[in-house]
Amino acid sequence: MAKGKDVRTRVILECNSCVRNDSNKKSRGISRYITQKNRHNTPSRLELKKFCPFCYKHTIHGEIKK
């Protein structure tokens, strides 16, 4: 059976509150999660509240480009 266009796509969620380019404060890392979303039901970027082990709290993780 041939599949058409894949409706469910793999997306990467990244913590929005982790510091990346701040020279005064050294970042230990960036929290990332991999999940799937349905392109037809959710055409906009996905944002979920997940636990960040570097911030030690639940923060908003937003979808990033691959």
C-alpha cells in the first residue's frame, strides 16, 4: 500500500527560557523534546509546557525548524 503525503510530521520542541547567547551566564544546555503533530489540524507552530531539566521547572517549549 502506497502512502500519500504524510499527515503526521515529526517536530522538535525547544525550551524558550534557556539562555543561549548570554556571555555573562554560561548555559549548561538546551532542553529538547521530539514529538509528532498533525499538519491538517495544527498548521501553526506547536507550543507545549514541558519540564526543562536545566531550568528545573516546567516551561514553554516551542517548535523549531529542522
